[in-house]
Amino acid sequence: MPRWEPDARERFVAAALELFTDQGYDETTVAQIADRAGLTRSTFFRHFSDKREVLAAGQETLSRLFAEGIASAPPESSPLDAVAAGLVSVSGAMTPFNRELAPRIEAVIATSSELRERAMLKRVGLAAAIADALRARGVDETSATMAAELGVLAFSEGFAAWAEADNERGLDELVSNALGRFRLAISRLG
């Protein structure tokens, strides 16, 4: 086997999802994932700390892209406008591979309380990264926290719609529409 594969992470994710779907998450081992991917266990552990991490592949990148988008927003941007810039940054990085795997990842997560808990922690971590990026812009704690939660909600809703088989709209449009609906809902709260 080659020592280095340029698409190793994607191969591990695809292999793991096949195995999780075919035989269940708990019954799947790292050795099986590596074998299905045509790579070694040691290569697996260079990319992931354990098999749960396969389902969170890209989390750090997602947080970084959000933060970069927020940081690049014009200085006069409101917190939600800065979050919108983060959503655009993240949307531009999503690929057909992300779209294809999303429903399969969600299906696997739904089978395990451990994985559902981990998915919730992932959302909390993403909200914290967004709030940190907003605070770095001088946004107060309460506003940063609320805008971050709305950003995560908009991303989650838009991403779920984007991953639907019959969807023909772009992720950037879907997340922007979701954030727009949330803004409208907040204005109606009074």
C-alpha cells in the first residue's frame, strides 16, 4: 500500500459510512474501515483519533471558515451581517462530496445515542467558534452568543435542505434564506 494517499480522509469517511450502514456503528472496527478504504490502520490514526471522529470530519475546517468569513466582513457590519459573511464562506467550501454524504451521516448518527450526543457537542463547538469570532470584532457577549446560535441554526437548516435529493438550489441561497427568516422572526418578537 502507498504510504501517502491524497484522498485518504475522503476514502476513510466513505468506507466508514458504508460499514456503519451495512453492519452498524458499534459493530464496525477501525481495522475494517482501513481495510475497506484500502489503507492502513496507522494511516487512519494519522487522520482520526477514533471511529467517531470520522463522522465529525471537517468540523475544525467549518469553524475556521466561519471565523474567516466573520473576520472579513466590513467593520460596520452588524453581528448578523458578519454571521452572514461566515455563512457565505462556509457555503463556498462545501462540495458535492459533502452533499452526498450528509444524509448517510445523519442516518448513522440517528442510530446511536452516543453519536447524537457528539453531534450536539459539535453544534455547541461551532457556536462557540462563531461567538469567539464575533467577540474578536468587538461584539458584546450576549449579542455574540445569540448571533452565533442563529448562525448555527441557519447553517443546519440550509445544509439539511441542500442535502435533500430533490433540491436544486445552492447552499449559499438556502443558508441566506434561513438567516433572513430568523431575522424576520426576531423582529416580530417585539
